[in-house]
Amino acid sequence: MLLGGRLAVPIRRVPRLGWVSADPRIAREVLTDHRSFTLVAEGGVGHLWAQVLGEWVLDLFDGPGHLDLRTRARDLFTEATAARLVSGAWARRLAAARTDLASGAPVDAADLGRVLVGRMLASLLGLGDLDDRRARTLFATGERLAATALGSAADTTLTPAAVAGAKAIVDDLTRGVPDAWRDAPPETLLGRCRELGLGLRETTGLAALLMVAGTETAASAMARTVALLHDTGEQHRLLAEPARLPDAVREGLRVTTPAPVIGRSVRRDVTVAGRRLRAGERILLLTWTANTAPGGFDLDRPYLPDNRRLWFGAGRHLCLGAALAQAEVGAMLETMTAAGRPWTVQHRRPARRALIPTYRELSVRLT
Ligand code: HEM
């Protein structure tokens, strides 16, 4: 209800949750006002992850260490490196999917998305080339880690059991990082982290972050954009004009907004849209509601200055993997449209208890 309903007033206080806004301008104002809002205190993801990874992440997430990390990591995911990462980790698997589709076989686009993202994680974490089964397992592990955040909308203090569970997953997933950080060639992500001067601890923290931030978000956007193109009939226009692919990716990200809510903690008293927010309070920005208010998926939708790339956040925490996420969704759509034939959806099943709304199954077949 909270996500679906439009709020009559641009910002308001909701019992138990704190301040809530679904206004894109307010979201941007809050996300770019780093002096008044923080994500490392109670109410933000930094607070959550500090309990799992250790207090040192507070500096990495929002202190001087964050600026240093973002400065060093600036060229980690450019458009060019993202394209290289996608083709390196996915080319073979996507070629197989194209062959299946062209032969008229059904393909589960939701499962394919999870397998691809699992392969990307393996490549980012230096775990090598995985078959589908192991890629699914890796994806599910990343999902379990992200599930630590489930239920944190009202409270980002984790129970000791949740902390222990998440720590065990991080240790397990990042086991390969120390060796890869030392020995991996500079063209790999972990090798590049070393060359950029990131220490082992920062690299491990970053690897855990990428896993949490880039797993379900990307898989959800991929599968749901395939469904949206089908449901709106816009796939026919995309098939007729393949150059519209970037528009399809942008609309897919806007309409799905896989990070539907962004939380911040109020660092100092501040006035937003005429309301006085006090230090220590929390604010939830309903980005999905803000981004979908202008209307449904439409390849011709004009540029929306208020929403711009709000699906990737704004300000200094703007998604580090934005270029990679766009390349991932683009590669999925290229695969779907490669044969030049439209697809039908045979079965679909939503995922239950998912942190991010998505499909458990989305079986498609080219006509
Ligand atoms: C469609 C897919 C994705 C969406 C919608 C998305 C969205 C976001 C959003 C909204 C934030 C800001 C959170 C905040 O301000 O509290 C964020 C941060 C981040 N994202 Fe993404 N993301 C996606 C994919 C990825 C991928 C593929 C990666 C990397 C592999 C990634 C890495 C990160 C990192 C490291 C941050 C933290 C940046 C910082 O705090 O400086 N994301 N993402």
C-alpha cells in the first residue's frame, strides 16, 4: 500500500517508519544533501552492513574513505569496462540462449537472468567460469545475503542471529578474494582494485557490496523488462527499430525501479518542503512510486528531468554499478530481439517473499 499509493502531500510522517516521500524532487534533494542526511546511522543501509562487515565500513560508506573509494573506483564500471565484463562473463551463455530462442524452444527469462547474474558475480569475485547450476547457487547465496535487509524498513538493527548468518555468507562468498586480489591480472575487477590502490579489506568490502547491490536488482530489471516489452506490445516497435534499445533499457529501469525505497537518517535538523525534520529521525524515499507516477512503459517517453536516473539513486551514493546494470539489461534485450521475431509469455510466476519484486519464472518463446 505504501509503495503503490500516491501520497497527497509531498512529505509526511508515518508512525513507526518516520518521514516518507514519493516526490522525485524531494528524493533528489535528500540524496544530494550529504550534510543533513546519512546512510550510516540507524535507518540507512550503511548501519545495516556495519553490523555484518564491521565498523570500518562506516568510513568506507560515508566518511572520507567513501570519497577515496569512489574516486579510485571511478573507472571500475565505465560503459567500456561494463561492455567488456558483460561479453567476457556472458557471451557463451547468451549465444546458447539465442540458439534456444531461434529454434522456438521455451526459455525461462527469469532463470536466465539469475544464471547470468550468478556468472557475473563469479567473474567479479574471481571465482571463474560457472555452469548454470553453480551460477544459480551463487545467485541464491547473494539473495540470502540481501535478505538480511528484509524487514529493515522499520528498523536497521539486526538480531545477533541475522548478523552471524550474514557474516558466514560473506566469509564464504569472499573466500576467493584474497588470492584473486594478490594474483589476478589487472584486466579483472579484483586485479583492477589492487592496481587502483584498494587494500584487501576495502576490496573484500566492495566485493560484498557489489554482491548485495547488483544481484537481485539486475536480475529483476532484466526479467521484468522482457515481460513489459511483451505486455505493452512495445517489443514490436523495438524489433522494427533496434536502435531504440537504449530507450527500452531506460524505460525498463524506470518502470521496474528495482531499488524501490531508499532510506536515510537525518544527521542534523533541516527543513524539507516546509516540514522540519529533526536530527536522529529517519526518512524513506519511495523511488518506485516517484518513478512510475509519470506513466507506464513507453519507448517514446520524453526525458523526465525530475526523475532522470533516480532508479540508480542520486548524489554521492549514485549506483556504482549503473553502467554495468545498463549493459546487463541491454544484453538481455539484444538476445531477446536477435532473431527479429516477437515473443509470447507461456507461463509466469511472481517470486514470493522477495526483497525486490520479480518473477520466479517467466517462460517465453519466439513466435
Ligand atoms: C538494475 C540494477 C541496479 C539498480 C536499480 C541499482 C540501484 C542502486 C541504488 C538506488 C543505489 C543507491 C542506494 C542509496 O543511495 O542508498 C545503488 C548503490 C550501489 N550500487 Fe546499484 N543498482 C543496480 C545494479 C548494481 C550493480 C550491477 C552493481 C555492481 C555490480 C551495483 C553496485 C552498487 C554499489 C556498490 C552501490 C553503493 C554506492 C555507494 O554507496 O557509493 N548496483 N544502486
